[in-house]
Amino acid sequence: MDDVYDKVYIGSGPINVIDAYLHSERGDKVALIDAGGQIGGAWVAIPVGEYGNLEIGCHIWSYNKKVYRFLTSFLDLDMVNMRPQPYILKGNRKMIYDHKSLYLTPKYILKQVFYGDFKAAGNFLLRRHPAARMPIIPRAYRYPKGGAREFQDKLKSLIGDSKVTVKLNTKAVELNYTDDNWEIIDKDGIILRSKNVVLTATSNIERITYDNKLLELNHSYITYSHFHLIVSGDLLKPISYIRVLNNSHIHRISDITNQLSQSRKNETVLLVGVFDKTISEWGSDEQIAEKILAFLVEKGYLAKSNELVNFQKNRFPTAYINGQQHQLINNLDPSIELISTTDLVYGFYTQLKKWKSKNLLDQNSKKDISPAFGQ
């Protein structure tokens, strides 16, 4: 317990893993702590019967070419274009997913002008945030061919080849700043000491004590529930990712058949996100799976002849630190930082700037990242 780390990360999401690796390569003594049994945060895979490890939830990566290049080059990810284009489904009407920026960008700018925050509006207007886009022609959204499983495997390989200490199944609940160091505390007492601490918005920290002042953190809790459905035959209409609106039970659908380790004939694997609070109204898990199948038939994605071969339900509880407390934490001291990772690509976009400014990404790195900053 006498050892003091240079940097400790609460949570092992992709941004924390890569940041930990880069600081370790620089010579820092670094540790990752995670309450779960796997690294990757929300980007983990779980066994689904005889079908192998498949991603736990429906995901999509926002569009940013620089981040795509970085992740492809740095992690050697097999990134593929999502086909067909991901889209939003409202009733029977479809909107290309990328076109939502045509609505959200001016809406955000007008909102900031209305509240008098002309600096934020100007920065957005000058496209200093990756979400500030007005794409008439939708861009090609990209995603790892093997889904979260491939992404997680690359992160495991990266961290396994490093000097980063990893502590899984370790739930830190409190941070206490004393004698110029942070004490990371679980329910049984101090587990690590560090000069610096990095949190994410989904860290489970309950209390932070700094300068004899106690900050009690407020969390909102969301449980993400998904069904893996294996159905006979092929889809009538191809799907990559669908965001479903105005449905009280279903909110996301992905075709993840190409994520199977071994191809299987005449079967389709669908991942469907459902609202945890309302699905109990549908009955048992088997009844819910059948009703999801009926929805897909009604919308023309499946034929009545497509039968439900197998299904599996999983639940992923997540705690979010109250957004108003993010700035409070970041203003405590330079030695503690809370980073936003809710949108993975935008989070990486911000981190790329930090890594470059700190010279953590250069030609001498073990990983060739130069294409990330090319044209």
C-alpha cells in the first residue's frame, strides 16, 4: 500500500484503456479499476449459446473520419461501412441516421443564441465540435466487423502487452485527497493511492473528499435490456442499425449476423434493445421474444415463415453521474478529471486533441498512428 501510482482510472472503457496504455508507454505507473469482470465498459461481449461471444447491446458510432482512422490504425480494427445506411424509424417513415444533424445542428446553435451563449454558438457554427455537421449527402458510418467483441479483443491485447495494472471486480466507491495524493477506497478501505485520478460519467464513485469538503455524487440509473434473437432464414429487407421512435417497448435493432465467429447457414442474428421499464407488460421473456418477432414481421423485415430458433435476454445496469456535477469535479483540482464517454466517437475526438498536445501520439509510439492525422 506504500506504492503510489501516477494515474489511476476508474472504469475500463476504451478511452481509459488507450489513455492508460499511452501514459504507461511514457513511463508512468498506471492502474485501471473496474467493477465488472471484463475490460471494455459497455463494449463487451457475452456468450450467446452455441453462437459464441456477441456484443451485449445495440451500438452505433457517430461519424468522424479522424477518429475512424485513428482506431483503425492504432488498434488494427477491421472497420466496415454499415450497409444499408443506419436510419431512424418513426411509424412507417424512415430518415437516414446521418440526416439528424441537419436538424440538431441549427437547433443547438439557436438554443445557445436564445440563452445568450454566443461563444458556444460561434464555436459550434465554426465546426469546433464533431457534431456540428450539415450533411446533405449522408456519410458512410463505420463499425468494427466483429462488433464489440473485436473491439474488446483489441483492447485486451493492447493492455495485456503493457505495464498497466488491471484490477477487475473492484468497485471503488470513494475518493479522498490527502497528503497530495488520492486515496481510492472500496467498501473495505483504501485499495490504491495515486497522484492523479480519471473518472468517466459512468463511474460508480459515491463520494469525493477534497480540502476537507465532501461532495456527494448523484447518479441516475438506467438498465439497458437487449434480446439476441436467432431466426431461421434471411431478412426480407437488410438492416444495419435502426433507431426506433414512438414505440413503448422497442428502441433499437441491429443485424449482427456478420459478427458470428463461424458462419451459419440459413440463420439471422438480430439484437434488439427494449425498454426495461415497460417490457414486463409484454409477459414472459419467451412471449416478449415472440412479440418482437411479430413487430419485425409487421414492419416487413421478416416473413411469417421466419421462425424463432433461439433467444437470449441480457441486462446491463448503468449509473450516470449527474451532469451538473461534471464541472464541479473537474474544477476541484488538476489532479482529478472526469471525461465524457457517452458518445464514444466524440469522446475520442476530444482525447485525440489532448494526446497530440501532450505528445503522447508520435512517430516513436509502438503503434503507428500517423494516418489518423493525415488528409
